[in-house]
Amino acid sequence: MSPTHLLPLLADPTRLRCVTLLAAEGELCVCELTAALEVSQPKVSRHLAPLRDAGVVEDRRAGRWIHYRLHPTLPGWALRIIHELAAATASEPPFTDDRTRLAAMAGRPERLCCPT
């Protein structure tokens, strides 16, 4: 992982929204990301795939759902960048709207990870 690899991945607004939610929440199911971002499941999955392939996020299957979290082996500098981006966008739409929709989502799956 290098900055020249990470930063283009985070330059996409949908991927940045996913990563900032994961930074705040610890672990989220695809259904939660879909509800928070108000986009289709295929679109969320399409944006998470390059993040997974690059080692920014990792996934686990639980029944029919895939859960994502920031990869535990991310270098410290990468985690700091992600958390700084999350803090910098915390009061800006659409990031505020994403968190509001996520908090209001009914039937959220049980969380197995703690926030990072």
C-alpha cells in the first residue's frame, strides 16, 4: 500500500463515503451501506471491490450478507488519512445524511465488531 495507490481510491465520492462510514462504525453490512448511501447493492459492491482488492477493507460472510471493515493491517499512515478524512467530512452533506439514514435504518444486523 502506498499513498499513490490509496489516494485515487479515496478520490471517488462513493468509495470515500463507504470508507468514512466504516471508520466511524467499525463494521457494516452491505445492506447498511446501501441504506446509508441510498444506492443499489450492486453499486456498493462495485465500489467496495477495488478497496478490498487493495487491502483497504476486508470482508466476511455472515449468511447471505457480506460485512466490511477497514483492514486491520492497514499501515498507520493510511488509517490516519482515513480518520482525518472522516473527521473533515463529518459535518458536510452527503456524509451527514449517510449517518442519519444509517442511524434510522430499521432491522440493522447485529454488530460483531467494535468501532475503530
